[in-house]
Amino acid sequence: MATGNTTAGLPSGGAGGERAAPAKPRRLPAAALRRQNSLAARIHRWVGLTIGLILAVIGLTGSYLAFYPEIETAAIAPLRSSAGAQPESYEGVYQAFTRIGSPEKGRWNIELPPDGGVITARFGERGNSIRMVSLDPVTLDTVRDVYWGQSVSTWIYDLHYQLLMGRPGATVLGLMGLAILAMLGAGLVLWWRSGRTARSRLKFDNKGNGERKLYDFHRLLGLGTAVLLIVSVATATAMSLPKQFRPLLTTFSPMVPLPNPQSGEAAGRERIPVDRAIALVRAARPDADVRWVQVPNGGTTPYLVRIWQTGEPSFRFPKSRVWLDQYDGRILAIHNGPQGTATDRILDWLYPLHAGHAFGLPGRIVVALLGLAPALLFVTGLIRWRRKSARLAAARRRAA
């Protein structure tokens, strides 16, 4: 006669061998199920899962590019030589550049540093990448000589704007930008449906479990950065798809065509020095800052001087230009960036808005911090999707 537990070997659940009903999987409320299966949820989920990683990389590289000049100067000691010093003559600077790249092969575009220090110029030669050379302003010695794509910053720039694929990569990013805008819009729709009151939509549940906190963090981070992300993605998309975006704008407002003046014939005359060209532009536009000087390389090519004027959103890359006859210094044409049409102004603001330059140092700081958001949103969204998928799969197994 057996002793011990008389129910041993019987199914659990009670006397008489009655089988207990299996535990039912936890059901989500009908409203939650509708949100998960809605069009907005599917757009937000699948766009995020398919191109979210690319968006994260673009955001992180954008954070770097917001401060790449300062990063390069801090990391490359020669770029800090003769800090604050001004050259004795910009004509002498140009002659030093010509010993590196002959004017017979291309033209030098010299950037004037507003605070002095190392002077960098870009050499454009047909068939070759842009060459960027930096000189010490005092000794005129070469402190750096690289081609576009060889330096860390230019490689990151190509990754950020073209996925290292040239013009086709920019087009791909433009198309992705349209999908990302749809994802961001869908996310706002889901946030609005996440609660019945403003307080519930903005609540972060400190007492909830880890999964609830992860959800609240993802939701509120997306909400807090949504407007800035939409502006950033929209401006990037417009720059990546110029053939589609510009005709749309010019339908309502035509662009002001840039002039294409030419210098007179040399007739035995010599090109005026670079310093003379800069002085003539400053005399004609005393309130402007000279930012770039493209030196002509013979023939009837004029000087092209880029200046910043009040009202321009980008100090480093202004849109105002002055053309001068290279032999007598006559001003041939002026393009005033702040006086363009509505289309001109929109196009002029795209890059400064995207890079934060339109708002100075605070704008660049915001862009650098904003670049971290896509990576955080992608990681938290991916974790939530994996956990939810695993939970639903387990519920289906239990139901089966």
C-alpha cells in the first residue's frame, strides 16, 4: 500500500483528476491592438527597421561634421601653427600655392580665415579630386596637402551626404529622406493616440518596469526631437534631390541667374595682385566680410570674390559674389545674396539650416546633439520590437 501524497502521478488541478485549463495568453486591449496594426504603426515600424541603421549613421556623422574644423585643428598640430597671425601679403600666399599646383592646370580658391592663422585653399583641376592645401601664414610653409576623400573629415562628409557612392548615393539618400519623413509623421500620429490627455501623452512612468520605461523614453525622445528632425531631414532631402525640388520652387518664384562676366583682353597687361582685388571689393562693400577669393589663371577669367553680407545665413559659405576684371580691377558684376527671390532665399537657407550655421555656435551645438537622437531611437525601437515579437510568438505558442 503506497504511502505519501495520494495525488502523486495525477494531473494537477484538483481532486478527481480534473485537468486545469491552460493559462490564457495576456490579451492586449482592443485599442492597443488597433494602434499596433494601424497604417501609421506599420509605416513607423518597418521604415525604422529597414533604414533606421542608415539614419543612425547619418546622424552620428552629422554630429561630427557640425564641429569638424575645430576637431581637425585640435587633432592636427600643424593646423594650429601661427594662430591668429595674418600673412604679409595674400599675393605672396597665392604665389606659394602656385608652386604646389600650377595655374595652367586649375584655379586656386583661397579661404580667408576671419581670426587669422593657417590659410587653406582648394585647387580645382579638371579630372582630379579637389586638392586642399594649408599654409602657415608667416612662413608660407605647407602644413597639410590632401585630396578630397583622403582626410577623415572629407571621407565622413562623403559618407554623410552621398553614402560614399557619389551623386547616385545622394539620390538614394533623398529618396530615403522621403520615407523618413513619413516615419516621423507616423510616429507623431502614434504619440497622439498613446493617451487621452496631454498629461498622459507626456508622462514618463518612473514606477513602471524596464520595458515601460524604454517605451516612454523612445516615445518622449521622438516627440522632443521631432520638429528638429523633420527640419533636418527635409532640408537634406531637398539638397539631395535638386532636380526635383528646384523646379517645384521655380514654378512659383523664378531664380535670379548668376552673371558670367569676362575680363578684358590682356593686351600686355598683368593681373592685379590678390591684395588689390581684396581692397577693391572692401571699398565697394565696406560692411561686408571677404570670405573667399578665386584667383584667375589667365585669359579673360575674372576674379571671383565671395563676401558675407548682413542677412546671409551662412558666414563661411555666403552666396554674395563680386566679379572683377583681373587686369584693371573694374567691378564687372555683383550678386547680392540677401536680395534674391523667394526661391533663391529658400535655397540659400537649406544648408545653413541643416548644418546649424544659420544660428551660429548655439545652432551647431543643437545639430551636434540632434545627431545622437536617431541612433538612440533606432536602438530603443529595435529592442522594443524584438521583445514584442518574442512575447507575441510565445503567446501564439501557448494558444496553440
